[in-house]
Amino acid sequence: MDECPECGAAGSVVPVDGTERACDECGLVVSEDAIDHGPEWRAHSFEDGRSKSRVGAPENLAMHDKGLTTHIDWRDRDAYGNALPSRKRRRMRRLRTWQERARTKDSRERSLRSALNEVNRMSSALGVPQSTREGAAIIYRRALEEDLIRGHTVEGVASAAVYASCRTDAIPRSLEEVAAVSRVDRTEIARTYRYVSRELGLELAPVDPVQYLPRFASELGLSPATEAKAAAVIEAATAQGLLSGRSPTGFAAAAIYTAGQLTGERVSQREVAAVAGVTTVTIRHRSKEQLAAMGGDAA
DNA sequence: ATGGTTTTTACTGCGTC
DNA sequence: GACGCGGTAAAAACCAT
């Protein structure tokens, strides 16, 4: 379509959604709109957040100072090709080193900028609070300081930072959901996340399935009674060691299904599976165990 | 790399509306 | 006939070694 203003690749700028376009080559996000409408803060569920968010920072392209990338020739010649006197040669050498310093500093900053831009973009799309967004930015900066980016993509680390921040802030967003708004795939995010959290020594508390309940329940339109019952199911089942090794989303989904059976507010396996992003098979397995746990507990 | 565990995929049969 | 439900076997994904 258009030529990218950043890397100059022709025809590489493609629409991402209604309000912004991005370059295929360098990932630069071109905003159509100079005003940042920001995300809709009333997004209470992931689906809401995705449909309502207006993603993209008010990037002002005019501020990218391209003048700094001027190249200074290594030859000690003037414009006519004549050799420079030694006095001027020294001067030129000094200029060259300074110019080089400015250029590398600038490129590093630009890379950080685009990374943080990306963090913001994904955070908006996921509808996470501002504090978590900043946490992700902090994690990314720390990763940068510890030199963890080498050998990994900027995109991957940015995605991992977002996911990690959600984890530490107990904002229930699964790896799948992060992957859905990221440019890199799930596996890469998982790998990078493990790597970053290990290197940075992030304390990673296992995800409590209860965290997913409010979101799933509201998406299914369940009564608070059933939601509370599901929480009770999770508690009882967890107390019997049924959680270890199992996926938290599947566990939560099954608890909702189980609670539906118990309260009479029935939900189909298929529906719960859809909102939780798991299969009905998993729900059956977990639910069977949970029912046994509840039965044994009550009787 | 390997093996053990969990999850998914794909397919089955059964009962009900 | 479509749908919900339960089960199974094999593949895939995951994790620790």
C-alpha cells in the first residue's frame, strides 16, 4: 500500500484494525489519528476489551529526528577529495566518535520506544489496568538492562513482560489471550516468559483458578450464587490436591460446570469450554474429579 | 533426547427435544 | 436431525530429567 516512513520498505504498511496501520517489515505502528482516545475503561471482560479498545498511542512521526543518522565519511578528505591537514583530521576523528555515540544511543532509544509502544498496545487490547501496564514496562526495562534481549525478539520479550506483569498483579489473562493480541505465537511467549522470569527472579505464584471465575461467569451470565458455588468447588477440590499439574483455566471452567450441576443453573459443557478456551473433554475430566471431591467432602 | 503427565483432536454411542 | 453428554484412543503439548 504505502511506503513505510521508518524503514522505507515499499508497500509494507498494512491495516491492523480500523484506526491504525503497521509496517510489515519493522513493526512500526502508524496511527491514523493524532488523538489518543485510549481504551474504553468500562471493559470488564476480555471480549469487551477487545471489541471496544481503540488501540494505539498518539505517535507523532514528526518527532523522529532523522537528521541524527547523518553519515560522516571515514576518509580524511574534503569535498574536493584533497587530504585534510592533520589539525582538521583530528577534529574530524573527534566528530566521528561523537556522531557514532549519538547514533547508537538514538537507535537504542528508538528500539525501546517501539517496544514500550508495543507493550501499551497489547495492554490496551487486553484491557489491563494502568498499573499493570507500567509493571510490564518496568519488566521490559529490567530485561533490557540485564541484557536479556540478545538472542530473543523484542516482540517476544515485550509480550512476555505483559504476561508476567499480569501474573504478578493477579490480573487473570491466560497465555492464549496474550498471544491473541501479540505478534509472536504462544510458544515463543511461553519460552521467553520462562526465560525472563527466571533471569529476573520474578516470584511467580501459581495462578489461582478462582481469579478466572468472575470473568467467565459474567460472560456466561451466571448468577452470583452459582459463581460462589464454583469458588467453593475450587476450594474443596484444591484442598484435596486436585489442582497440581492441571491447567487453571480448565479447572475454573470445570468448577463452573460442576457448580451448575449442583445449583441447577445448568450450563452446557460446550459453552463453558468456549469462554474458557478449553475443550469439553478437559471439563469432563476435571468435573468428574471435582464432583467426587465435593461428594466425599459433604458425605 | 526421553519418559511421564496432561490436554487436545477425532470419533463413537446414547438419550432427548 | 440436532444437541448435549459421556467415553475412548491416539496425537500433541508440556515438564522435569
